[in-house]
Amino acid sequence: MLILILSVVILLALGGCVCVYWTARGDAPRWARGVAKATDVASNVVLRANSRTRSGNGGGD
């Protein structure tokens, strides 16, 4: 079951990346632009959460 969930997450991420690329080329339909925007927002959320985790580390590696 875990492999199925992980596979779905990977496929969604890959599909989001394809839509971002398609939108960057300039000939994407409206739904692909929406998926690309959602992928961009999700990546910013993850990056922001990761930077908070790193900044709260105390500087000790």
C-alpha cells in the first residue's frame, strides 16, 4: 500500500513538472497553467518549510 501511495505522489510531481515545462514554452492550455501554478506554490511551501527547519538547527552540524 505504501508503494502505491509513493508511486501516485511521484507521478503527480512528474506531471506537475511537465506542466511547468509546457507552460514555460508558452503553448499550454489553461488547465496546464493551473497545474503549473499549483506546482510552483507547492514547491515554495516546501522550500520555506525546509529553510525554517534548517534555521532552527542551532548551527551545529
